[in-house]
Amino acid sequence: MNKQATESMKSTGTLKRKGIRQLDLFALATGSLGSNKLRTALTVLGVTIGVFSVVGVMTTLTAVRRSIDSGLSFLGANVFEVGKYPAVMINDGWWNYRHRPNFALRDTSRFRSLMEANTDALVSLILEDGNERARYRDRQTGRNNSLIGTNENFIFTANYKIAYGRNLGPDDVLFNRPVVVIGNDIVNELFFDTNPLGKMVTIDGFRYTVVGVLEERGKIFGNSMDSLAVIPITRFMHTNYNSWRSTRISIQAPSAELFEETKQEAIGYLRLIRGLEPEAPNNFEIYSNDSLRSSFAQIAVTVGTGGLMISAIALVTAGVGIMNIMLVSVTERTREIGVRKSLGARSRDIMKQFLIESVFLSELGALGGIALGAIVGNLIAKQLNVMMIFPWFWAGVAVAVCSAIGIGFGLYPAWKAAKLNPVEALRYE
């Protein structure tokens, strides 16, 4: 029996039948937990893991959603894209779409002619290679650049601007010119001490003349938007094309009011070019900023639901651990309870003490889980260039749930302690 318990018993005898002050009960409860630090720490750890799983997941999802809201501007205003595969595949994989025909440049060029002849839409055709290295004299970048073959409309549909120099022109595409517009990362690595315009860079073994530099865009989802080199699509066909490639199409509607109308016209021309029967489904995908946000929202719901289920299992397991530890504590302290009752402690005081111990254990775990979850979630937010956040709502939920767990799983041990017969308890060895 610890010193604190003895002192409490003396206090109990003095205040016979008057009850014990709440502060004394709290001090007695925390003192009892402190007498077995390892057991207390392991019990708290179980709750911490459960709370961490929900707070960490929800903090991360909040950060990702903020990153998505700011990052999905990589498509320009009123822009939608057409591709062979969906931009985000949630319940099915690419193999469900592998039999779809590729978008050959001949077909996409015909599509562009039809769209620009019959609408005021801007159409860019896009082929892309990743992990490319750019060289200038004895300098070179890492293999982290994208080489994009496209036309003069790319900067509009992809939401870029020219910082200085010029954009690709129709003649560059028509005459297959070896010219390139480069992103800010390439400029910083290769031309930090000179003007890049007119200089020759080598990409994938081919030389290009720099005619323009794009304005800096920064990072989206942790990936740089400035590690790119843009060349005429006809030049890309000459240097990097393979038969398995599929051309991506990006279309900018004339205005927000004409967005849906432009999209329907695009679907009609695509079905015509690909020879689809009226009742046949589309063998291509159309997506925009809004549809991508919707897809990511579905992913967030799925991940959030999974996180909540895992957390619920972990917290119930932790609650069972709290009940077990409290039952052990009641057994170990049976004689102490008998002495206190014989000195006048009321059953309600005994019950309150054990409930306080149970709730204290669960709330300690809640605080640890909230802190750990917020830290991990914000580390991910930092990687996504999103400002730090604190999940106040989920922190409040965690505290409330842990309080309920402490009371719910501590109630039976507390009741058992309160109902002990003092005579039998004093005889307990």
C-alpha cells in the first residue's frame, strides 16, 4: 500500500461520512497509476495508437484536400482533357481499359481540325516522356524533367505563361523545328549565369534551340511543375515516338457558359473519328478540374472510412485493455479498499476513484494520439506545400470518444471495487 493511499485513509477517517474532496480523489487516482508506470504506459500506448490512426489520417486527408483544391489548377480555366485511361482509377485498374485503341496523332489532328473549324475552342495535342536529362555544355540536370511534344495551345490549356522569349508557333509545328520552351527548374540548373534564349540544349540525345522560358509554377502534390521542356509535337514524333503511345488531348472552351456544350461537341467528334456505333459506350475518358476533385473526394471518403474502422477496432481493443488493467488493479488493492471502507469511505468515493483512473488513462492516450497524429499529418502537409493545420474537430471527437471509453470500460471494475465487502476485503491476502 503506497504512502499516498495511507494518507488518504487517514483523511477518510477524519472526514467520516462526509465524503472525499474531488481533488483528493484525483490525487489518489493518479498516485495509484504512478505506482505501476510500465503497466500504465502500455495501457496508454494502446489508446494513443487508436487516436493517432484517426487524427493522423484525418489531418493528412485535410492537407491533401487543401493541396488538391490549390493544385488542380494545373488545367486552365474551362479546360477538359481526353485520354485513353481515366485520370484517377479507384475501383478498377488500367487492365480494364487496356483494349481501348490509342489516340493516334493522325486521328487527334483530325479532331483538332474539326473542333477549331466548328467551335472557338483551343485544342492542344500532347505526347510526353518522363525522367529526361537536359544538358548545356558541361552542365546537366537530373533525370527529373518531362519532355512534352505539343502545339502552340499548350500554355493556355495547361495554365502556363511565357516569362520571356516566345511560345511555340504554328510554323514550328508545321516545319518540325528543333526549338524548345523550358521551365524554370531547367533555367536554374543550366543557365543560372546566362540568358538561355538562343542557347542550344541537348535532351535525350537531340539538340534544341531555346526560344522561350515559362513562368514559375511551383509544386503541385509535391511535384515540380517547372521541370519540363516543351517541343513541337512533330519534332517529338521524329525523336521520341513509339507505336504504343497514345496522344492526350486538352480542350479549352471559349467560356464557362459554353463549357458543357463544347464538351458534348468534342464527344460527338471523338465518337465519329473512332467509328463508334450510336449505342456503343465511349472508349475514351473525359476529365476536368471538377471531375478530378470529385474523384479525389471519393478516395478521401474511402481512406477516411478505412481509417475510422481501424481506429474503432484499436480503441475498442484499448478499452478492453483498460478494463483488464483496472480489474487487476481492483484485485491487487482489495485490502486497501477494505481499510478505506472500514475508516468510513463511501462506495461512491471508491467508484469515483477507479473511474477517474480509467478516464485518466484514456485521456492520456487521447492527448498522445492527437499530438502524434497532428505532427505526422503536418509533416505530410509540408511535403505537399500546404500550410500547417490542426484538426480541432477530430481532436474534440477523440477526447469525447476516449472519455466514453474510459467511463464505459472502467465502469464495471469501479462498480466491483465499490461493492467489495469491507470485512472480506480486510481478510484478503
